Amino acid sequence: MEIIFIGIGATVVMDLWLALLKRLGVKTLNMAFIGRWAGHLAQGRFAHASIGAAAPVPGEGALGWLVHYATGIAFAAALVVVAGPGWLAAPTLAPALTVGIATVGAPLFVMQPAMGLGFASSKTPTPLKNCLRSLANHAVFGLGLYLSALLVKGIAS
């Protein structure tokens, strides 16, 4: 149960960061596109030339948020596998930040290519900028893993 709360908490931290960026005029992730991709994946289609041009999926917004939070929980579980279950009792920043940063591989090498953006945003006008933004977002997620683990540990104590 701790892993679920840590994954949700870390994803909330990332979402607050993304909301701040959006408020500052920075283009951020459209959860409906994640839902659209997941909906098409369930029908057997993995890759798209452009996810924006793909047929909409009923409930894609809600599905996108569900996939986003489920992924956050899965990454929290990966952290505990990598750092060991003892990490839950005594969370430290380095493993959380390392795993958070490592999770940037998912958007760069799975989601972006599958959505028609190319590996590491290579088919976008500003690949390096997009990659650095993804890296920063996932570093914030890693920080969220750590902060959420501290919160969960404090509540459990």
C-alpha cells in the first residue's frame, strides 16, 4: 500500500510542476493523447504517424490520467525493487532521484516514437529542448518519490 501512495504522491508532485509550467506558458503533456494512445493500444495499434491525427477514443482524457497515475505507481514499485524494501523504512534522495531520472526513458524511447514524435523527440522542431524538459519533469518526479516516501513514513510512524 505504501508504494501506491508514494507513486500517487510523486505523480501529483510532477503534475503540480507541469501545471506551473503551463501557467508560465510552457506547452505540457496532453493527457488525452496518452488516453488515445492507450485506447488504440488496447485495439492492437502501438504506433501512430501523429497521435493528434488519430481517431479519438471515448473517455480518452480520463483514460490518459488513469494510465499516467498507474505508471507513476509502477515506477514507485520499480524504485523499491532497485533500492530494496529497506528504502521504504529510511528513504533517501539519491535512489529516488536516480530512478525518477531513469524513467525519462519511457517518454523518450516508447511514448514519443509511438505517438509520431520520433525517438527522443527527433521529429519535433526542438528535440533537445523537449528532451531536456522531459528530463527535468522526470527529475521532479524523482524528487516527488522521495518527498512522498518521507510523507508516507511520517504518517506510518
